[in-house]
Amino acid sequence: MSNNRRDFLRMSAFVAAGMSLPFSGKSALFDMFAPKKLPAYGLQLWTVKEDMAKDAKGTLKKIASYGYKQIESFEGSKGMFWGMDHKEYKKYMDELGMKIVSTHCDIKKDFDRKAAEAAAIGMKYLICPSKGPQKSIDDFKKIADEFNKCGEICKKNGIRFAYHNHDYSFKAMDGVMPQDVMMDNTDKELVDFEMDIYWVVAAGSDPIAYFKKYPNRFRLCHVKDLIRTAKDHESCHLGKGTIDFKSILKAGTDNGLKYYIVEQEAFTGTNPLESAEVDAAYLQAFTM
């Protein structure tokens, strides 16, 4: 008997049993299979980097008004906290009803201090945003060693470390996938991963397959849509591209995904803040 056939029969029996239950039992059964909304969603501030550079507090206030409850920062010219110290930044976020859950940062500079400051304000993650293409698979093994060390520092401070992918780690080198090398050679107790879904798809890989292959390793994701162009591909507003977020985010959630972060790359004719608002409306109505 095929697995599909067996699953169908099992589900049919389960549903039949549920229909015989009192009303409360039926309700619980239907709730189990009802479409589910995301528990929360956030915005990577790279989306509105120019606005943040001009007026960080004003921009954060607008982001909060769009319905975002979480923020992922990045380390720009004004630092991870945009000219504020970490405690001032948290205070302002509290006033806006948002939480800074993570930040991309330079892991080569003052990483111990960054981990301590992040922990002090309740952040969950420090994230390496990129390592760039490498010359050999051995280079990615060395990167994995570096990530383990960063993970140890974060663990000492009570937070987590993660790596955010681009397309290059999903392009095979000598028959080996660099992403697999980094995941296989990092300690799961120390290092998590943030899947940028856009870049996985752009590279021709399958996000769902990776969620299933490495359960509980991808704890964060970047939700960013993609359209194919005559030359290659580009970003677009959520729901306007080709990525099947319903299936992908469900598979991710079933395999340990906890944080859903919008990152909107600028494209022709768009305003970053308006794009952030459009994407928030999409996720507000999104079910999986």
C-alpha cells in the first residue's frame, strides 16, 4: 500500500471519528485543520535603510503603525541601535509595542560586547548577514568553525547565533552544497540558521526540502517574493511573485521555524515605507 493511500485512509478514519464526537470535539477537530495565521511577523530594517538613516525614531513609529510587532535590525553606520544605546533603543521599542528579536552584525568586530548588549535587552539572536562566495569547500568548513565560536559567545550570554544565507551557499562546488557543509559542521546547540527564502529559490533549491532535511536548524526566515525577468530575477511585493509561501512557511513551521521577517528589496517605482506597509497587509491576511 502506498504512503499516500495509507495516509488518506488514516485521515478518513480520524475525520469520521471526529464527526461522531460531541460538538466540542468537532470544534477541536476543525480547529486542528483550519488555516492558521502567523503568530507574529517582523521587518528587517534593511528594507527601509534610507529612512532609518534620516529619522530612525520616526521610521520605527511608522513601521509599528503598519502592524509589525517584531524588528530585525542590521549594523549600519549608526550601529545596531541607530545612534541610541541599547537600553534607550529597547525603551523606545517598548513604547511602540514592538520587540527587537534579532540583528545582523559584523561578527569580526566587538562581538562579545554586541552579545552582551543584545542579551541585556532581551534580544534572541545575533546573525551573520553574509560571508560571500568562497574559493573552496574547505573555506566553508573554516566558516563553520568560526560560527561555532560565535555560537559559544552567544550561548554564554543567553542568546543564540545564526547565519543568513544568500544564493551562493546553495550553488554546488565540486558536487557539494556549501550550505550543507556549514550546517553539517556547526554544532546545533550553538548555531541556527536564518533562511532567506528568496535566495534559496533564486539559486534553484527547494526551501521545503531543506526545512525537512535540517529540522529545527532554520529558526528564522526572510519572507521575500521573487519574479523572473528576462535577465534573471528580482524582488516584488509579497504575493505578487512566484514563491509558494503557504506551503513553504507551513513546512518551516512544522520543522521548527519561529520568526518570520519581511525583507523587501527595492525595485523600480517603489517607496520603501510603502512597500513595508503593503507587505504587512499581506502577512496580516496570510494563512497557512
